[in-house]
Amino acid sequence: MSASVANGSHVNVAAGGTLLEVRSVAKKFGAATVLKNISLDIAAGEFLTLLGESGSGKTTLLRLIAGFEAPTSGEIWMSGQRLDTLPPYRRPVNTVFQHYALFPHMSVQENVAYGLHVKGTAAGEATSRAEEALRMVKMHEFAGARPAKLSGGQQQRVALARALVNRPQLLLLDEPLSALDANLRKQMQSELKSLQRELGITFLFVTHDQEEAMALSDRIALLRGGALEQIASPREIYGHPATAYAAQFIGQTNLLHADVRGGWAVCGALRWPTGEADGPAIFSLRPEVIACARGDEASAGAVAFRGVVRQQLFGGANETLEIACGPEQILRVRIPAAEPLSGEHTFTFFPADAIRVRA
Amino acid sequence: MQAATPSRRQPALSAYAMFVFAFIYLPVVVLIAYSFNRDGVGGFPPRHFTLHWYGQLFGDSAIWDAVLNSLLVAAGSVALALTLGLLAALALDRASFPGKALFRRLVLLPLILPGIITGLSLLMFAVFVNAPLNLLTVFFGHGTALISVATTELFAGLQKLDRAQEEASLDLGATPWQTFWRITLPNLKLSLIAAGLLIFTLSMDEIAVTFFLIGRDNTLPMEIWGRLRQGMTPEINAISTLIFVVSVALISIWYRLRTRTLRDVS
């Protein structure tokens, strides 16, 4: 996997061949440009997440692939077939909608069998496949119920069964968990993930929730203002964010606006060796890579600095500290749960953990 | 009727409201009361309760012919206005075409146009194409004049429709045609019924347009109108009472369906 490739390059994914190719796709609504020249590949069997704030263009990209919108320029290909010129009902993709969009005048069973009926599948086969799909999402006992009688989580499962019954090569999921409460959401996340593994169907998942994206995805495509900010595995994008935006959006970080001179980076009270060229540079320093050194001694190779604990937030397994290490320089530090801290302490980090990011 | 309940705080307003209601409904009450009066429309107060006039009404074949004619015209108008109104509403809701704003106003024009204008223009058209005046011309008159009612109602229904459902249908492999029949239309069911009831009621007691287009076969309002010229009989009161009851029933069903469609989607 070519790792920290950002902004529009094609990405080769080792596992499976390429299923879907988005080639230089742009989308304008009137004068507003919603997507700027996006290119990305999705590998067969992959769980790819489009992550971004509202207005980043993630849902528009999904709708272009589903066929509800046409690209202003660019092409979308799937398994050697051009997709963007086909109407939605001829595309081998299915969608799970944000608010499920179940048909209220049909039973759960009829909802799920709908895709088979309209394609002329024999009634007997349609019934058994619908039942199989409902069993897969543990909703077979509700086959006769109307969608209005179901809870949000149950409707979600039915929507999933309805989209999977057609056995699509690619399943599009448009913020499918956003309407669920926190606990149910966690549970559905894990069920979605295992379902995707079992079926081997490629998932293209849209969310604005970075935790959800990290928990589920093989790769994350981070969108910002209609452009691709970074596309990489969750670990890669967290460990080596390409830009300051990526570093801040995915997880928490300290952005250090440093000045590099003669192999040393300087930012306020902090000074550490670096291989970067001379000049201004931004570094991302995750809160958990900074350690609190009790007894005032630093481990070998680590950079030490003094900081005054300004605030301590207990988070169960860990503590989040806000430390002041100079005038107007506040750093966030995450350490394992400890006793209440106050006053000045020595903090350390390894220079390799300060990741150079683009502005 | 909340306004009719006396309120302690605003006695003047309550009295005014009661006066308005009396002004509207007292004539109807008088009309209904005299349909049960043995001595006909003369004399006050009405006395000697009788169902005689209803009996006479049920034996009056000319009235029932007129009722049948009215029902035929109304049923036809519902079908015509709903079909064309649905197409117009779909165009307004979904299509974008040059002159859409103008089209929208033109479609809704018959709502505000005096019936006499609509009637006269349709009559001139009938004369122009050399069509004989009969129930068919009345049916076309009602049907076209009421398209605007159907369009308004169905457009409101379409606006409330969850478009994601149609997208879901297309996404699952249904063609736009299948989507229309299996998803759009069933979801519009309440709007269609409501619009149909309203059009039916409006057609049943339409006079202005009918007046210009009627041939030999009378509709019910025209029959009543014709008889009134020979003097008022309590039989007219009786048929009017029946019309009133049926109209109120249909309008209340329409109103309830309408509020239900509005509530369902909010």
C-alpha cells in the first residue's frame, strides 16, 4: 500500500484488484464547486470511508457513484465498465440511506424483496432471498411488520438487508449510523464490520465521525472543501497525517509552528533535532506521545522540557493534561491515569514523534 | 367552532363572531327547518313536522335523473382533473423548463377566474369546433376548470413526499416508470383521495360554468334553479338539505385526509 499519498493520486491497494475508479471527477451546482477534481480507487473487498465535515463533498461523491447526480467533468469506472453514464437502476451498486428511506406502505418483507421484484425475479426465489437477507441482519421475525412500527436500529437493519439482497458488488452507506444513539451505534459498527468481512462486499462508507471511520475502515479518504486531503489506512493517517488539517481532524494533536535551523526545530520553549530543511515548518505532536517524567530524569534520546499543569481531565484509563511550557504556549498531554498533578513537571517526547505536516 | 363559545374576556368579539356565524348559517338552518314543515315555505314559525316533502322528492323522477347526470359529470370530472392535474403537478415539482413560473400561474388561473369567464370561453370553444351542447361539454367544462384544484392539492402532496424513497427505488433497480407506480403514486394516495373528494363536491354544485355548457340534460343544481323560477316548493328544501348533508360529509372527509397527509410527513 503506497502510504502517505495525498491529494488526487491513484492509490494501489495490494489486496484484490481495483473495483471502482473515480477519475478526475468534479461537480458544480450552479456557481458552487462541491467537488474539485477527485481521483481515487477502491479495491475489491475493501472498506473505504469518505470522511469529512459537512460541505466537504463526501455525500455528493457518494451520490455521483450511486447515480443520483451526474459529474460536471471526469469519469467513474467499475470493473472495466463506465458507470457515470448509466442511470442509477442499471448500476451494480446499492445504497443504505441516511434516514433509511424504507417504503412506508410496504411490510419489511416487501421492502426487502422490492429490488428482486422490480427486476422480475421469480416470486419463490425473491421470498427466500429476502428471508435470507433478513436472517442475516436478525430481522426475520419482523418480516410482516410495517417500517413505522420498528425502532431506529431495526429500520437500519432492514435498510441494510434491502440493499444487500441484490448482491451488489459495491455497497454505499450514507452516514447510516448517524441517527442512532451512542450505544446502539457502537453495536451496529461492530456488526457492520463483521457483515462486511463475511460477505466480502466492498463498502464505501460516508461519515463525519472520525472515531467511527478509524474503527471501521481499511482506508480513510479525508475530504476537505471538495478536495482529497489524504487517503491512507487509519493507522497511517493517524500516525503520519499529511497536513495540519488531517492531524487535527483525526484524533487530537498539538500543532507546533516551529522554525528549523541547522538540524534543530524550535517552537517556544521546545527544541528538538530534526532532519527537515531550514525554514518555518509545522509539526504535529500527539498528546499521548508526550510523557510526564517523574523524578526529573528523561529516557535516552528523548527531549525534555518543563511545563506547569494548568488543567487535568480524568478520562478513566487516562488523563488529559493541559500544560503551559512558556508564555502563550499550551500543550495537551495524555498520560495513563495518575494521581492529581499540580505545579511544574518535566515532560518528554521522542523527536521522531514530532511529525512534519503541510499547512 | 371555537369562536362561537362565549369568552369572558372579549364579549364584543364573541358577539361579533356569533353574528357572523348566524349570518352564514341561519339561512341554511331555515332552509332545513322548512323542508320538514307541512305548510310549505310560507308561515312563521314552521310547525307540523312532516317527512311528506321527502316522500314526494323520492318519487320525483326528474330530480333523480338530474342527480344521476350530476354524478356522471362529477365522476368524469374527478378522473379528468386528477389525471391532468397530476401531470401538471409533476411538471411543477420535478421538471425545469422555460416559462415554468408562467405555467404555474396559468394552471392556477381558473381558481381565481370568475366561472362566467371560464364558462363563456368554453362555450365559444364548443361553438367554434361545432360540438353539440350536452353532458359531455359540461364534463369537459368541469374537468378542465377543476384541473387547477387538482394541481394545487397534488403539488402540495408531492412537495411533502420523501424524495429519498424514490431514489431508494431507483437504486434497487426499479425503472422511473416502476418507481412512479410502486412508490410515488401509493405515497400520494391520500392527496389523490382528498383532491378527488374536493373536485367531486365542487362539480356537484357547479352552476356558472354549467350554465353556458348545458344541453337538454339538466344537472342537479340546474334542475333546482329551473324549478325555482316556477316558485319555491318544500321539495326544493328537501333536496337542498340532502345536498348540504352530503357536501358537509365529503368536505369533512377531505379536510381530515388533508390534515393527516400534512401530519404524516412532518
